[in-house]
Amino acid sequence: MNQEIKILAEFALAGRTFRLRRAAESDVGAIVGLMARDQLRSAVDSAAPDRRAPYVAAFRAINADPAHLLCVVDDADGAVVATMQLTFLPGLARGGALRLQIEAVRVDGGLRGNGLGSAMILWAVDEARRRGAALVQLTSDLARHDAHRFYERLGFSHSHAGFKLIF
């Protein structure tokens, strides 16, 4: 299926232009590559072509569900340099409030510190407001101290303890 590319936002940072858009299936390799270069995820995620099928299946499930928005950021040359997944969760708590869950935020290591991650998260917060969400939440590995400082600078606070059961 050929998906029309719709630019959701443009960011001009440090003399460069970046475009945030909905990910396409053709971006799966680049997204997984960003995850695989992450020191905490490299043992789990692999961009090797022979391991592509589960990622494509996951992409298709994400893309088919309107509650999910998998985003990528392209540089001026069209290379995928960042990604994040947004999930809008309806709930009964907080008076039936809608919430946004931000996951899998990755920015190419060579671009960290130029404001791209901040622009992405602030866009996501604005998108949550536009869709009527009452709050934005995210999780971050306890070992990601720099990420924690980054999110705190953007106004996020440590409000809950998270737990996982991994199979």
C-alpha cells in the first residue's frame, strides 16, 4: 500500500530543517536502526534484514489503529533521524479523561542537543491538547539519567513508579 506522506510539523533548528511525519512501512528499517543503536536496547532490537518480519507486523498493527501515531523525523535529505510513538488512551480515571502515552523516543546520536527532541515532545504535547487529552505520560528506563533531566526540563515530573513483567 502506498501511503501519502503528510508533514505534521517542520522544525528549523541550528540552521537545519526537519520534518515530522507519520511513519510509513518503508521507514521500519530506519526506525529499528535508531532503536538498535541505543545502548540499552541493542541486545533486543536488530535492524538485520532477516529479523524484519516482526517489526513490519508490529508496524502494520500500529498503523491500522487510529489510537496510535508512529512518527518519524526526516532531515533535509530525507533521512530518518528521529522517531516516537504516540498512543491515545481513553480511560475512566480522571472523569473519563483521554491521555497520551509517549513511547520509543529516539533521536540520532549526532543530533542530540540541537533541540530536535524538545521540538518533538512539545509537538506531541500540543497534539495531545488538540485531541482533548487531559494529560501526557511517558516512561523512561531508570538508567537514562540524561533523559530524565531532559523530560524534567520540559515540565514532566516523577509522579508514579512503573512496573513491567517481561515474557
